[in-house]
Amino acid sequence: MDNPSALSASAGPLDPEHPASSYALEPDVATPLIARIVTSQTSGTHTSELPFTGAPLVTFPTSSDDDVELAFSRARAAQPSWAATALRERTAVLRRFADLVLERQTEVLDIVQMETGKSRTSAFDEVAYCSVAARHFSVRAGRYLADRREPGMFPVLTSVTVDRRPVGVVGVVSPWNYPLTLSVSELLPALVAGNAAVLRPDPQTTLTALWAVELLAEAGLPDGVVQVVAGGGEIGAAVVDRADHIAFTGSTPTGRVVGRRAGERLIGATLELGGKNPLYVADDVDPVLAASGVARACFANTGQLCVSIERLYVHEDVLDEFLEVFVPLVRDLRLGTGLDYGYDIGSLTSQAQLDRVQGHVEDAVARGARVLAGGVHRTDVGPYSYAPTVLSDVPDDAVCTTEETFGPVVAITVVGSDDEAVERMNATQFGLNASVWTGDTRRGRRIAARIDAGTVGVNDGFTSAWGSVGAPQGGHKSSGLGRRHGREAIEAMTESRSIVVQHGVMRGLSLDTLYDTGAARATGLLTGALRLMNRLRLP
Ligand code: NAD
């Protein structure tokens, strides 16, 4: 641990370099967090697992359908006065949150690592994101929410103002892979726009989300504005059934279910779903400068990252040079467990994740793929540790060619030109993130403009695209619907209202009075006016 916090960890046998086998969430940390869950006496319980060892981590009560109803009624009761709070006070909460999350990072780094098994560096990425996003929305919310003037139907006579109102209560269903980031990324725009929220974090990572909500309260968010319900998919569905807008992050199949329900209820939905993200190494790349960035793009968070790279297209002219640097670098990545920065790659989060990753690699190898690095379940490190894996010669019908692996596995394919790279990068049902590496950033932009994905990084795997929170982030094709971040996030969680004022009516200047003079005369005059407006190219 960086410094003593209320959480404790002690040594164990699996990873001799980071010998930690008994991690514990201390009651004085866990109990007040758990008390925030909306539960009644009849609710069940859930025990999460410590991925570093496979042992039970924490048991907490889960919410029932009635509890979800209660959470929404509390949120609805708190929302009007929060919406009526001056914007500068709402943004001040975010500003304080941006500082507090940095100050209190040790606590949450420990909780995130214990719930997910990720490395401390990946956990820190979550902390940094929270600060970046909270600062952004605190600074830009005024601009995003400002009233907008639009040209009226008749110049001078008509004026139009568009304002934005919060939708009411936003439902947030967040997954386990980035439990802090993916809860906060939806809560911040929802709250700053004057909404209340009901959050259902994944059962494996509920405490991380509770910690974020506790910190928002410390930053000054009034009681009741964010409610947390706990439980699995059925509780997520109960949130979708009641929300005024649903922000869902998860897989494409579940996203389709959520989207159908949102459609039936005619509520807005932001669906952030799966990817099979490609990266192209062009022929003008310096392999030494590119290799570590490419490795991070593939293996950060043990590959359990919606925007991480699973398909690597390398130009034939730099293939040998690139592999000479890249493959040893991947082999040398340090796997580990433990609450410190002493290793690069953490554990997978669950047995289900391990099964999926192993299944994809075994299937590819059975179909003729070659393993250039990894391909090994590292039981010596932890029960769910899996070595970062580089495959080549993966056939088109392999499962890991078409389906998201969501683990530390990348398949290398050789290409002969930019055109071939673009064609292959786009040959997928997904379109979440993509990356182009080149010595010429103008060429990078040109290639990026041909890629069908919500974000495309040039000489960046995902970090800058994800951290540039003023720009929309989301998926094309089966990777999602709607966008998080920036103006788009605020617009998704607010309703526009157009207020149109006719200035001449009380002076007898209106369409009605014009038509009262006779339809033939009125339409003749209107035709002339419209011709003039066309000529003047009025908007
Ligand atoms: P999943 O779809 O199985 O589950 C996601 C969450 O949805 C879970 O917490 C689950 O409890 C809940 N859920 C299940 N059924 C539901 C329903 N009917 N209504 C509401 N909620 C329901 O996904 P997962 O395997 O837990 O997460 C990994 C997936 O998430 C990957 O596909 C990954 O790409 C995706 N993801 C996407 C992004 C993004 O921003 N695009 C970010 C992170 C993860």
C-alpha cells in the first residue's frame, strides 16, 4: 500500500514478489458505504470475490424491485430543488470532487484493485479520469446548458430561444471493468445538468461506486440526489423500467435488450457497448518509439477495456522490425497482484473472464494460429492471471477474429498498404475505437477519416481519446448508440425546449391577419416573401 489507509492487506503465497493473500475491506470503511444501498429487510445478499486470490471479499445486501421504486421516489423528491440550485453551486460540487478524488486516491485505489484485480496503474487511470471529467464539466457546463438563439421563421417578427431542462432522474447501469470511471462518467453530466440519478453498479464492484457517491456527498451534493441500488441484471432492468434517461455500459447483447425496453418506454438511452478495436502500424513508424504505446493500448487493464486494441494490422515493410521490439516487450510485462505499483499487468476479474480468454486462444490455436507471446494461464501469479498474448496467423473464422475477447489477447495481421489496412479495420460489426500509428500525422488524419469508429487515435491507443472529455465518445454500428462526454452527454440528459415569440401580433402583424385579407392575396404575398428570403439565403 502507498500509505496506511483504512483497508488492510497482508502477505500470501501466490506471487512471491507481491505476496498478498489476505486482503480485507475493513468494517469502518465498508459498513458506511454499504449503508448507502437502498435495501429493505427482505432483500437478499451478494458476496463479491477478491480476484487476486479467489476468496470472498465483502457481503452486502441487495435491493428488491420495491427498493428500486423507493430509490426513484427519493430521487424524484430531491431533484426539483437540486435543479433549482444555481448552476455555480452545482459546478462547485464537481470542482470539489475533482480535488477530493486526488486527495483521497489511496482509499479508492485499494478498493478498485480489490474488487477488480487490476494493476494499481490501471486503478490510478480511473482516479485521474474522475478528476479530468469533473473539472471539464464544472468549467464547461455553463456553455453546454446556455440558452441558444435561433433564427425565427420571419426575420425581425419571430425570435426563438432554445433552453435545456433536466430530464428528471437518470438511470445509470455500470459494469465491473472500470467501476469508478464508468459510474462517474455518467453521473457528472447528469448531475451538473440538474438531474437526480439512480445508480446500479455491477455486483462485483458495488463498493467502488458507493465510494464515489460518498465522495460526491462530501463535495457538497445534497442528500437524496443520487441513490444506489445493488443487485444483478434484474435490478439493472428495474432501473431501466423507471428512468427518464438510461445510461448503460456493457456488452452489445445486453445493450440491445436495454435499447428495446428504452424504445418501448420512449426514453432516451446512451448505450456504450462492446468493441473489437483495430490498430494500424504504418510503414513509416519507428518501431522502438511505437512498441510500448501499442502494448499499452492492447494490455492496459489486462485487456478488459472496451476501447482496448484486439486487432493489430502491421505494414509488411516494418513487420520484422516491429515484432523484434514488440514481442519481447510483451513477454517482459510483469504480471502481479498486490496493492502497489510494482507490476504492469493485474489479474482478470473473474473465472468467467478467464474462461472466455482461454476459450478464444484455444479456438484460434486449434484453427492454426501461432502464439508469439503468452497464451498461458499463470496460476503461479493468481487464480485468474493470464499472460499478455500475441497471436499471428489467426484465421477469419476464429472466434477471436469476430467476437470481442475482452482480455489480454491481440491478433497480428500483415497488410501491404494503407488501403488494405482501412478495409480490414472496417470489416467488423463493431465501431467503438481505432488507432493509427504513423510518422506523419497528416497521413494519420487522412487514414483516421476513413475509419468507421466513434473515436480514432493517431499515435494514441485510447488514452487521449478517452481523456479528451470535451469530445464525444461512443460507438458506431453494434458498439452503441448515443455519446458520452462533452456537449453530447449534456444534451442526452436534458430536453430541449424552443420558445418562439411573435412580436407583431399585438400590432396586427400576423399570419392570421394576413389570411383575413383573403387567401389568394396572402399566399401571393407569402410567395414573394419566401422568394426574397431564398435570394438573401436567410437561415
Ligand atoms: P454485460 O452486458 O454482461 O453486463 C453489463 C451489466 O449489465 C452488468 O452489470 C449486468 O448486471 C447488467 N445487466 C444485465 N442484464 C441487464 C438488463 N436487462 N438491464 C439492465 N442491466 C442489465 O457486460 P459485462 O460482461 O459485464 O461487461 C463487459 C462488456 O461491457 C464488454 O462487452 C465491454 O466492451 C463493454 N463495455 C463497454 C464500454 C463502452 O464504453 N463502450 C465500457 C466498458 C465496458
